[in-house]
Amino acid sequence: MEIIPVLIEKEIEPSDDISDLVLSSCDLHDGDILVIAQKIISKQEGRIVKLSTVEPSLLSQGIGSQYQKDPRLVELILSETKRIIRMKNGILIVETKNGFICANAGIDESNVQEGYATLLPINSDVSAESIRYNILKQTNKNVAVIISDTFGRPFRMGQTNCAIGISGLNPIIDYAGLHDSFQKILRVTAIAVADELSSAAELVMGKSLKIPITIIRNYSFKIEDHVIDELIRPEHEDLFR
Amino acid sequence: MEIIPVLIEKEIEPSDDISDLVLSSCDLHDGDILVIAQKIISKQEGRIVKLSTVEPSLLSQGIGSQYQKDPRLVELILSETKRIIRMKNGILIVETKNGFICANAGIDESNVQEGYATLLPINSDVSAESIRYNILKQTNKNVAVIISDTFGRPFRMGQTNCAIGISGLNPIIDYAGLHDSFQKILRVTAIAVADELSSAAELVMGKSLKIPITIIRNYSFKIEDHVIDELIRPEHEDLFR
């Protein structure tokens, strides 16, 4: 299996077409998986906000003052949030309107002009699907697409890349019912491969955003239709919400 | 970057030497990272228990009866456990004596003979270090070693591979203080690369344990001494314990 970084020098704007950019920047094979950093999708889709245009509510002003956070940023976070899961020492772990549990609703100010912040795409499955179908239409090559973002974790230090949108692959490989090497039935092993593929891609991406796209080649999988919701644990099954 | 599976047909026993097995099964390069599945380390180190020899306490019998779990398995889990973090519907999330938060203290019955269970290695850093130094001594090649295991996560469905022992690499790359592509200082981005490398390796491992070892080649890193504890979030910083 190979993880191939795709260098993109250009700053992404809404007038860009991500699939054209991919096709002009690398040589795709049938069965490749494209992992694309959320940041360039958000920029292409105009999910970028000038902080000076944001009017913070009294709640956002309060949280901002309590934790020395920019109240306009807090306002943006709350506007993307279904509910606050944890709030302590300036850390805001929320459930986004799309159901992701993450810090600051995935909003951040890195790799964007001073005074601006990027929001997560409205629907990353749709973003992934549109790129996938454009590539299929133009090249007749069937690839899968993952939109990835960097999330923190409970219990463990450091962040890892996770999938926030998918098209063309099953995000979870369930081994239940298959046999182990002793011919015993495997019971509870389901692997979140879309997250593992995102993590693998991050290793060659770095943080300067000159490599916002990665090709994963020679990973064995079947092209199938699935949705990112399959990776989100339903609340009633979640022991930590 | 390449992820190269290493096929090992043989069932691992305490008389085996994992570093010899690696050297006879693949061609290592200087600067490779070896990711090794916990299961074969546990087998080599004799961390395997015959369930019929386990005497369950009344507590283990009680938990077993409540949740239709084998009370001898519960006894083993509790014997490796510092404390129970969550217990519901037969799911036991515990803090192991080594500080990992995981289901069933990392004990499981897959890929081992019927009637047996494997425990996590006593100290996976030591296991990793010993393999690393044996390889260095025999070949003069400097590689890093990660021992990995499959953990579930709060919030997200499916399990991913994580590092439980390391030797020769920094498990976390901290970008704080560096500049993004707009020359702004990055603030809170620290990436748990040892977990991402473990996840990348899992993608070629599968679950039958014929591929318990993976080589990661052409990943850019510096050989350094670190410990797995750097990946464990201290309790006072953990919002979910």
C-alpha cells in the first residue's frame, strides 16, 4: 500500500474546481482512494467567515470573557453547534449540527488569512461525492473520496485525522461472523477503516497545507455507496456522552 | 510512504525471538518503522491464560451473570484493571494498570486456541525496545518499533489501531509555535503520529493474524527516545473520565 502526497501550491478559492485540480496535479489509478483535507473543501465552498462581520451574543461574550476566547469565534462555534458536550478551561467540545463530536465545532483559524475562520463543509458526503463523480465522468476512473479533519480524542494525547465525509467506500469493515486463524468466529471486531485511511494520509500531509490531498494506492476495497453517519456512534450506544 | 505487510505463517510461541523472525521474514531499511500486533508479543511473552485455571471471585461471578459474560474472563479483566471507567450492557471500559483506557483491559480470545485468552504485554515499551536493539545489534540498522492494539473510541463507531508501546520515535509531533501557510503561528496542533502509524499499518494487517507485522517505509521522522505514557492523557486534563 502506498500513501502518495499531492502538492498543491495554489491557495484554493470558490472559483476552483477540486476535481480539476486533482486531475491536473496527479496521475490517478482506478481503485485509488483520495483523502482531501477539509480546509480546502471549506475554502472552495465559501465556508469562510470574516470575524469582524460576526455579532457575538451575550452568551458568546460571556464564554469569551470567562475563557479569554474571541467572542466572535465563540459565536461562530455556537452557531454550528447542536449542543455543548463539555466546556472547561476554554475547551469547547460540542456536537455539531452534522453530529460530529469535536472541539470548537471544527472551526479554526489556521491556514487562512488573519481575521478569518473556516467552518466545516455543510455536508462533506455531498462534497466527496461530487468530486468522485466529476473524476469518474472525466476519466472513467472509479476512485473513492474521503474528506478528513483533525480531531482530538478522550483519554489519549494528540489529535488524529478522521473522516468527516465519504463517497465510494464502506467506512467500517465488520469482521463479525468471519473466522480467526484458529477457525473461531470473530465476534466484535469492526474496524473504522475510513478513519484509519484518514490517519494514514495525515502522515504525509503535514500542517502547512501545501499537501492537502493524498492518494492511497493498492489498498484492497470494494467501491460501494455509504454515508459518514455510519461512523457516528448513536447517542444511546455512547457511554461517554 | 509505503506500508508493507510482513507475512508470518508460524504460530508464535515463547521460544520464538520476534527480532529474528522479523529479520528472516523481510528486508529492513535504515529508518523503517516496524508496527507489530500486540497479539504476537503477548504470545511470545507467555501472556496467555487457560481460562479453566482461573478462579472467579464473587464480583466476577456477579458481573458475569449480569451480562452473560464468562466469569473467568471477567476475573482476568479485573486482575489487569486499575479501575472500571464504564460498565453497561456487558461492555467493560477500564483503566488498565498501565494507564490505557480500553474495553476488557485489552484481553481477548481471538486468534488464540479455544479456551485461552491473551493479556496485554506487561510493558510494551520494553518489548518494543528489546526488538529494536536486537535488530540494531544484528544489522546495524536503526529502526523504530511500535506495538499496536485495536481500541474502540467514544463518539465514533468502529475500532482503530493505536500504539501501546514504542521505541525510537516521538509519538506526538507538536506543531505549536511553527507557522502555517499564512505565516501565522500554529497554536494547538499536536498530532499523535504513533497512533496514525498504527492505524496505517492495520489497513494491511487484516484480522487473521497471518500479517502481524508491518513495515512503514519513507516516513520522515527522527530516531529519538520516548515512552508510551506521552500518549496517555493525564486524568486532570481528561474531560471524559
